[in-house]
Amino acid sequence: MLSLTHKGVLVVGARRIGGEIVRRLSEEGADIAIAYRTSKAEAQQLLNSISGKTERSCLVQGDAAVEEDVIRMVREAGEQLGGLSFLINLAAGFERTTFDVLDGAAWERGMATAKGNYLLAVHAARRFMQNSGPTRGHLIFYGDWAAGETPYPDYLPYLTGKAAIHFMTRAFAVELAPHGILVNAIAPGPTQRPTDITEASWQDEVISLAPLRRESSAAEMAELIVTLLRSESITGETIRVDSGRHLAGP
């Protein structure tokens, strides 16, 4: 298994769950580039929180759905960290779109997440190919428990984009295996209450639907990601961390 010490990691979408993952990676001694699109102050605060735990860390700015930005983000992360071995992409919106408001624009917004994931994977993997060793890199994507056989209503473009990411996990794993690059995904359930949902509604209408009656654990996702990044023979998997939510259906 690999050591993460001094290995370069680009984390895209480092708010909320991403912050937990960044802090856990810093405990492993990984060198971390935190990507942000507009929330520089939050990204800087997260960067400050891992100061002294990593030898190298930095911020990179860009929009994952813009190819020129992605190319620059990957290049800057590799240059500032002295190398790049891992990409973790958590970036995604969560737009509710009822059937009566569905249109082409809603589709484009939903699929921007899939496009960004695709672009990050392509350009990060090309950077990983420059590394040495039998295992040259690892891509970690983020899906959704409901992007398989059990979709819920009012999120069709969002879930379609996440289903594309589930497929990309398998397709990129096949494409990149000859280059020693592994690809896996995490599919979370409800994890952290959005600010626009009350605590009572969160518990009664969301968490109660999970068989374990608890939030998906961000700390367990971070621990699983560390395990995956250290592994050298797990690829093409989408692993649910959802308190059993997928068992209950839509």
C-alpha cells in the first residue's frame, strides 16, 4: 500500500464534506492544493487550518466546467506541490427542479457537474502519467446514492449528472488501468443539513428515511478516501456511505 506523505493531492469542492477530507489528508502528511471557484475566504480559512501539518499546501482558483481553468488548476497544483498524484472531485450543485420548470437550461446546469468531472479526470490523469511506479495516480469522484436504480423526484438533471459520474468511474478505470491509475467514487447519502432546511425537517423528512436513522458520516468518507488512496488494487468501484439510504428506495 502507498504512503500519502508528501504526495500531491488536488481537492476540488473543499467546502463542507471536503473540509473534513482535507483535514484528514493533512494528518497523513499529504501535500494539498485546495481548489475554489468563488469562495476564496472559506478556502483560505481551510488552508490556514492545516498549516504546519503539511510540507506544502496552496490554493488554486478556477471553474471545473471550463477546460482552460482545469488545465491551469492541474498545472498550478503540480508546480506548487512539487508533483501531483491524486485528484478528489466533490464539486457539485444540488438544484431542485420540479417537472414543470424543466428546460434546456436546467439540463445544462445539471450536466455541468459531469462535464467538470470529465475535464478534471482527463487532465489530472495526463499529469499522473508523468509519475513513476506501478501506481501512478488515483482519481476519486463523488456520486449520489440515488443516481442508480432509486432516483427521487424533482432532481432529474442533478441525478442524471451524478449517474454519468458513476459510469465515468468505471469507464475511466478501464481507460487508465494500463497507465497504473486507479479510479473510484463515493456515493454519499444525506450528510450535512443544508441551511435552507430546518433541523426538524431534516430529521423527520430526510434522516428518518435512512435505515440507520443517522447522517452519512463525513469522517467515515474521509477515512475511506485515505484507504482508497493508499490502495493499489481497488478500481472502478462506487462505494455508498449513506447509512443504508439506498435500501429504502425513493
